[in-house]
Amino acid sequence: MQGFGWRATHCECPAHWGYGTPGVRPGHEGYVRFKTLADRLIASVLLLLALPFLVVAMALVRLTSRGPAIYSQVRVGLDGKRFRIYKVRSMYNDCERSTGPRWCTADDPRVTPVGDILRKTHLDELPQLWNVLRGEMSLIGPRPERPEFVSNLEKAFPYYRDRLRVLPGITGLAQVQLPPDTDLTGVERKLMCDLYYIGRLNPLLDLKIVICTGLGVIGVPFAAMRALFGMPSVDAMECTCGSERVSVMGAAQAQAQPA
């Protein structure tokens, strides 16, 4: 398994834009300001519409397992600022007491039967609309990672921290076509998506991601959505700082793997 790095003088990578306006590619400042305002307006409407589903989900969690219906977890957001993300609990309460922080895996035994349904329908993510209203998240952007993982991932992947130059999102380009991270290969592929998104941030791409998110929830395969909406595949998202991809993992590869 290899990590990736790029060498050249110009590309779509956030690392090469300069830091005149944190997190914003030159020429995109106006849309980012509009997007922030639109996020809060849309999130307030969605939260009201989703309230009945949220109440039902919380009731099912409380009736089927011990512990609170809503839980919070520290994540890393814009410019590395930490915040608490809110979710409907989908795992058994205090399930990491003996293991410490771990990525979720396929058929993870920590996930409750109700939680499995909530995850597949993404109803567990609804409380994050509150994070959007608080200005901690956007509707669309790179998913926020746990600080226990970020420091090691930064050692393994160049430009990993550049994904923190925009607000994290409830959904994103990576989420509509890739499964949750379970290893470094998954992180690498999602990082490609995140940097591609940040480098091409625009209203049309955001609209496509919103539509694909909805279609993905009802089971439409990404291959069909890519053909229908012209969405890029992961293989088309390699950063083009010249023509070479070079390994940067080295000894950091072993350190980056969460327990």
C-alpha cells in the first residue's frame, strides 16, 4: 500500500494557492460567503422538516439500548479548530472504553441493530444540522475527522491538513461514492476527493453532490449517478502537480494506522 504525494509548481491543490484568504481559493471568496449563509438557511428548514424523523429515531434508540439517544464527539474542523459533532447514537453506549478510538468496520459489533438501520439511511447524521446552524459545519464539505486520528494521518499524507481549509460537511464528494474509512487506502482515496472538491468549489458541483446524496440514500449506484450528472470518478481526481505520483508514506505508514 502506498501513500501519495505530488511535486511540481502549480496545480489544483489548496497547498499551492497561497494563504491570502484562509481556506478559499482565489476567485471563490464570494461563493464561499454565499454558501455559508445558504447553509444556515437551508439547515434551519431541513431541521424543522426532519424533526419528526429525528424524534422517532431517538425514541427507537432509547427503547432498544442503554444510554443517551444523542451523543457528541470531538472532531477537527475549519483551520484545525476542534468542535463537538452531534449524532443519533448508533453504537452501544461507551463501546470504546476498553479499546480506545477505532474506525468503524464492516459488520462492526459495536453497532446496534437499530443503529445499523440509522447508518444505512443516514438518519443518525440529522443532528449535525445543528452544527451547521452554529457555523461549525457546512452541508457539503470534507467529513470532519477525530483528533485522535488526524495527527497521525498528517504524518502519512502530504496536504492532509489542507482539507481543513474549508468547513467540514455533512456530506461530500467522497461520501457519495466511497464507503467509510477502514484503512489508509480508504483515507487516501477520500483525500483525493476532498482536495478535488476544494480546488473546484462551485455551485454546480455542490448541487450535484446534494442530488447524488439523496439518490445514494435510496440505493442508486454511483456509476449511474456519474453517467447521469457527469460526476468525476476517484481515478480522475489525482492531483496534477506535474505527471508523477510519489510515495511519501515511508515509516509514517505504520504510525498512522489507528488502533
